Amino acid sequence: MEYFEAQEGRPSGNELAEAMLDFVAAELDALAARYAPGFRLPKVFAGHIVGEDARSDLAFSLGLLFGAGRKELGGLPLDETLRNTLLSLDGHNTHTFFSYRAAESLQRLGGYHDNPKLAQLSESELKNLREAFDSTDSVPLVREGKLPKNYAVVVARCEHARHQLGLLDDTRLLEELCERSRQLMGPAAEGWIDDSNEARGQFDIYTPDIFLFAEPLAERLGAVWEDGLRKVLGDVDSLALPGGAIVWGRSIGALGIAMTIELAAIGTARALVDNPETWLARAVWSFEELRSWYSDGVIRAHQQRSTMFYRGPGRRLQMSLDILGKLAQAAILLRRVGELRAAKPFDAWQAVDRHISFATSGRNAAASAWAIRSRQMSFVLPLVGGFSSDYLPAPRAPGLFEVPTSGPISMTPVLHVGGKQLVTAGAPTRVEHRPGEIEVEYSGWAEPAAGPEQAAALEGSRVARFRVEGRTLLVEEELEIQGDTSTVEAAALQIPELMQRPLDVELESSTEHRVSRIDVSGLAEYRSFWSEFRTVHQLDFEAAQRVRLRWRVTPRLRVKTSAETHPYNRALYEPIRDRVVTSQAPAELPELPLALYQTDILHVHWPEWWQGPDLDRNARALAALRDAGVRIVWTKHNFAPHDFRGKEGRELYRMWAKAADAVIHHTEWGMQKALASYEYGEQTLHRVIAHGHWGSRHALYRDVDRAQTEASLGLSPCAIRLGVIGAPRVEKDVQLVLDAFHACSRQDLQLFVACVSGEDVPDDPRIHAIDSTHVPEHVYQQRLSVIDALVLPFDEGMLMTGTAFDAIGAEKAAIISDWPVLHEVFGEAAIGFGSTREHLTRCLESLTAEQVAASQRGMQDCKRRTEWAEIAAQTFELLDEVASRTARATAAT
């Protein structure tokens, strides 16, 4: 998108606002084209009645677009479409949220009095509109505490909208509701709003949402609104994650993502935050997330995901329009921000380790949340009360730690007693926070939705210590069950694993226990607000008066490689396929941050093959990776690029050397040469990890009929056949071998050699020369099978040759030059010839079958040292070390 391309993904408030309005218009247009011709919503949508809530939300979105200056939509005049939508409402059945949205939409259309667009309406039509705006029937329920507390603000906004339309002569009810709203918001200046009527300590998304609802009332409410919102924004600054401003409790998922945008808009537009560029970056990020939740104007929050029961499929269309309205409203606020530009996308989520208190006194004084945010591990641990399992003290991080929506209890121990599930819930009795860890204590075991007045179903306690160690969450628990534990029918702990994010989980108990991995893919109850689960890691343990539990959760490394299908990469990752998730890194890195956010490490092999030789292109790729916090591990196969070795080639490798977090060298000699030749960053780790042998690739050719294969290649039998095969290299002196062999007098030797056009092949019947053009793998292995000894005539211009590992894998003798790399790889197994043509000729003259056989046997020892399983284990250790580092130095490119 153009707005994102601006200033390296740093749009201004204006650019973001217009992009959001364009999106809202496009989705409404798509909805009308497919499901609602002329913007007339259907009466039934996928088996569910479409109510006044959806129609009111459609009016609200249309009104906001009209108020933002848009004149037409879907080829129709926008003012006429809005008027017709308002007239389609059933006033008697339109209330609360939908009343104020309808009333404010009419205000944007020109108001109620003296509005020419209403001039031709009958009195019954006007009365119907007035009824749609009127929610005073809800006031007694607000006074009696029969509605959630936030309804005081909602109904106040309804009355305020009626007042703005000139339909309210007596403002006493408006003032009463505003006073209720002030009293509700007052505690937020120090803590948060308990949105329950039972004082259960239900601190959730509705604290910030109440302030958002009240924005049109801000001047009426006075300082309590601004002070409270400023405090809440400061807390959400730490609590927000990709996936939502709030990630526990009700109304999260898509609504939490939309709220991130709303809070960013109001915080920056009203100068209530100290870091407006960061908040704008969160709005950019969240908008890009939210775009993927829509298809033809309909939200996908109910597909492969799960909303809470009261936002089920019956409200799918309403929710679609509700969020579009939120985006449009936020966009209008963002226009006030003007040309202020967002921070870079990945600067939206700075490191945090903070314990946030939601209450200051009373039974819920310890209600709080631990927010920890880093590139290695990010989550929020809510320590609050609530009416469902969505409020339990389980780590939450969209895309990593999620729990089934109002479903099976996860990431906290459960006792099954008398057909009930008991947990330690509500506000804890004690919280101690230290850097990187938190300890919480609970008293009593109760059902998840038990109110604060209900006695514990089972006496006891739970002390849980949550600690972050690099990429791992470690939890140690001490459970106490008082009385007769035989009443506990079962005790368990389950850790759910998302489809897209495999986990390594360790579960332990001090009592007899069993650990299982259970496939739950496709089960409706195993869906969260954001995702689907595929596996549950279950600990089934015996209850006792005291039980110690220990669980470790480590997300598998997500590694993108620059050469996913290359034989080296495939052989390297095959042994550790159950410890990492790999994929090909796209040559065109995304301009949007979300794809890179799903990457821990880029493992690059040949930068020039991935990004090409263009230096600017490589610089952009490195900048994108750095901004995304993606660590770079470079296996340095080459000293310089294969295809261009001049000044530009060296400069390209210099850029990658400076940016790399770790460099893998195949030999000690190669590492020293690389260190002497390039300047690396302060952050760069260097590790020598051998190249693996190619035995598996040659295995099919070990027992082939040699005579038959020789004949197919046009070769005659001989005592010892030497070979020079593989791709041409500047450092590979094939001419030296040709000349040395031709000078040798031995008639029992034969040379099978791959040449290029510039090499002079002597007229010698013992030499069988073929073109060095790349051939399929099976042809290469067929040629290798008839060779007894490979000749490797390399000088010191390279760092490694894969041919050496062909020799080891196929257990062929090796006749090698003085290049130290070959001596380090082969040790005593190879036959050294020196460095000149004369040296090689003398070596060949004295070569014996016993020497060749001894070298072949020596390759078996080389094989043991170059097994891919060991090399992969060493590589994983380095990848894990790099990914677990808490910070990286900034490397200029």
C-alpha cells in the first residue's frame, strides 16, 4: 500500500487516516456488491436474523464516511444511502449502543431539525427515528445494576446525542448519567474499573473501552475522563501486543486489535501519550493485522477462530460493521495528528517487564497483570477475576500463548471434584515481581466463574513462579489441597499448541503422573479468539495434599533460509526438523511487518544467490531484517561471491559480515581467513561447524555394476581411475591435473575429468574429458561411482569445496593439494601431492593400490566426524544461542 511505502513504512497520521477510510469504503462496497444490493442489508444472513444492531452499525459507518467528506459509495450518493439506512431502522427495537450510533449518524447528515433530507417524512417515520435514538428504557436497569457498568456511559452518550439533535429539553437525566460515568471512571486515575457488578475484580478491555465510548462526552465529564484515560493509556502502553491492546477476557481478538487503533488515535489526537510515534506505529501494525480478518466486507472472526458466546455467528454481520465503524471513527481522529509520522513498524513493541496494578485496596487489591515483552518472549499474565475461563491466570500472547475461548481450562492446574472443575482464580492473595519473573499465591480452589462471596469448594492454595529464561517460559508450582484428597477424581494441566506455532513442552509432577500429546485439530472447542489449536500437551497427575509441578514451554525456532531446497540446507535441517520450523525466505522481503514478525532467524547461505548482486537491494534487505529484529546467521561457504569477485562482490560480503549475528565457518583455517579479511559487527558470534558428508546422496550407487556403468560412460576398465569432477572454480586448477597426468608414464591409470572450454586437454587416450556443465544429481553420482580417487587441486582463494564431502560420503580416496582446508577436513585420510604440476606427477608415478585403499578406509573415520545429525545439533545450539540473546548491537550497513 502506498501509505505504508512512505518513509520506510512510516506513514503520517493523515496518510494512515485516508488509508483506513479507503479500506472501510472498499469493504462496505464489497459487502453491498455481494450481500446487500443498494446497501440494504438482508433480513437473514447465514441462517441468522439480521437485527437493528447491524443496520445501526451500517448507518454509523456510512455517516462517518460522509462526515469525513466522502460523497458517494458503490456508485450511489452517500447521503441518500445513509438516509435510507436510518429510515430502515425499527425504532422500538433499537437501543443503547445502536441508539447513539443512529443519532450521531443523523447529526452528521445535517441533524433532526430543519434538515431538508427529512422534509418529506411522515410523522410516523419521524417518530420511528426518535424512538431509535431513545434508550431511556435502559436507565432503570443501569440504576439497579442489572446491566454491566459500562452501560452508564453508553446511555449517557445516547442522551448526549439526543441533546445534540435538539431532542432533549430536560438534561437532568443526561447529567445524572454523566455523574455516574464520572464515579465509574474515578478509580482509573489510580487503578482500573472493575466492570463486574459483584466486585469480582473483573478488570478487562472495558476499562479502556469505557473511555473510548465517552469521548464525545469528554468536555462534559471534565478532568476525570482525561486523567483516567491518560493513566489507562500508560498501562496499555505496556500491555498491548500484536493481536490486541488487551489480550484476556471478553471482547478481544479482532475487537482488541481495533481498540489498539482507537487508543492510538485518541491518545495521539488529544496529546495524551508521551510517545505518539510509537502509538502510530501500533496503529499501522494493527490496521495491517485487521485487514486480513475481512473478506467481502464480512469479518472472519468466526472462521477457524471463536468469538465469545454473546458475539457468536448470529452477530457476525453486526461485528463486521461495528469494527468498520471503529476504524472510520479512529481515522477521523487521526486526521488531527496531521503529518506526524509513525515510528518504524517494529519499534511499536519495545521491551517491557512491568507489573501493573488494577486496584489499590479491598479484596481485589492484588488484581494486576504482568506484562513482559521482548523479541525472545512476550506475553501478558492476567491476575484478575472474571465470569469465564478467559480470565484465568494463564499467559496470553496472540500467535503463541492462547487459550480456548470460554473453553477447556488451559495453562493452569485443574482439579476435577464431583463433576466440577476447580481452579485457583480471581485476584491472588500475594504477588511478588522481580526482573524476568513473578510469583503469585492463591487461596482456595473454586469454579472459574465463582463469585467473590462464594466459599471455596476446596480449601488449599497454589503458589506459582513464572520465569522467562531466554526463549523459554519456566513455571514452578506448589499446590496444596487440604482435607481428604480422595474426593479429587482427577488432576491435570494442559498446554495448548497452535496450528502455526509448534511448542516444545516439558511437564513434571512430584506425584505419579502421565504426559500425553493429544490431537485436537478441528475440534470447535479448541479455538481461541485468534487461532485454532492442533495439539494439547497434557499432564495427568495424582492429587495429594502437596504437589509440585514444573513445566517448561519453548516455542520452536522459526527459521527462514535463503536456500530452502538446496541439498546442504535440506541435509542440515532434516535431523532437527522436530526442533525448528523452516521455510524459504522470499527474495522480495515484505514491506509490511507481519511476515517478518513470524521469523526468529534468517539463515543465509549465499547472499548473492538470494538477493542478487545489487548492493542497494542487499542494503534494503538487511535494513528490513534489522528493523524486524530478525537475527542473521550466515554459513560462510565462500570467501567472495561465486559469480562476481571484484570490488562490488567484496563490498556485498562486507555488508553481510557487518550485519550478521553469527557466522558459521566450516574450518578453523577458514574462520581465521574470514576474520582477517572482513570486519564483523560487535554482535557477531563465530563458530566452526564442519560441513556434512554426502553419503546419503551416493548410497544408491554403492552396489551398481561398475563394468556396466563404465561402458555407459564410454570408459574402458583400468586399475585406478582418478577423477576431477564438480563445478568449475577459479581456485580449482584443472589444467594442472591435466598436464601432470599427461606427464605421468603410468599406463594403468586413467583420468576422468570435467573441463571447461578454456582448458587444453592433451591428446592422451588415458584421459577421458567431459564438459563441466551442470548435470542432474543421478548423473553426477553415476560418474562418481566409477572413480577410485578424487583429485582436489585447489589453492587458498576459497573457504570450502563440497567435492571433499563427496569423497567422504562415497568413501573415495582423495589426492589433495596443500590447501590447509583439505588437510583439516581429511586429516590422515588423504594423499597429499603438494602444490605444483611436478609434485602431482611424482605423486601419481608412485601411487599404489594400497595407498588408494587406505585413503578409502580413512574416509570412514571422516564420515563419523561429518555426520549431519551432529552438525545439525551444533547448528541448532548456535541458532538457539543467537535467538535467545536479549539484545543485538546495531550494525550499520
